[in-house]
Amino acid sequence: MPIRLELFANSHYAAARVLWQSTNGVGLSDADSEPASAQFLARNPGTSYVALDDAKLVATILVGHDGRRGLIHHLAVAGSHRRQGIGKRLVAEGLAALRRAGIQKCHLLVFAGNAGGREFWRAVGAEHRDELAIYTLAM
């Protein structure tokens, strides 16, 4: 049976959390709690997706925007399902959703030590920006 993409629903959270916890390069925080994830999905309807192999969740992408720029979080593909184009399909769907919302540019964050993640994003055409630094304010 082919891999099926669906919009990320609150009912996918538990399986997504297990995937994120088992995926190297995915950092989790309080912002990834079930209530926070539900809030993110409600604020960004129709932009985040899961990939299902039969009924098993095997990949996710969280995509949102602030009205100006998009941001991708938690692109994760189960190790058993990598190198099958699932990640690229999820990125394409997420970016298409942003385009429909009038967003013309999307950013994403990758841990510096995540060589596999960095290579994936280069392979799909993402530009590494050396002139930018990220700063965080805890609230």
C-alpha cells in the first residue's frame, strides 16, 4: 500500500511524539506538549502533514507562518521509511500550503551537528544563510 499524506490532526499527536522522541536531530521542549501542538495546528490550519503507511504514522512536518514568513518544524521520517521520498513530499505539501496563504519565503532551523538534516535541506534546495545568527529569548 502506498504512503498516504494527511493533514496533521490533534489525534496524530501521540504517535508523532513517539516519532519525534526517536528521531536524531529533533529537539523537543515545552512548546511540543500536546496542548501547545494543538494550539499551533489551530493557528496554522491546513499547513502541517503526516505520512501514514497503512494506519501507522511514519513521518511528520509542522508548518506555520506569521503572515510574512513560513517556518518549518519537526520534519521527521521514521528510519524504516527514509530514502523513499516521503520527506520531500511532506516539504512540497507544506510549501504549497504556504504559497496558498500568500507566503513567499520559509525558514527552518537545523541543529549544527545534524549532518543528515543539513544534507537533506541542501538536497531540496534550501539555502544555508551564513550571515544570520539565531537568538532566543525565554519567556
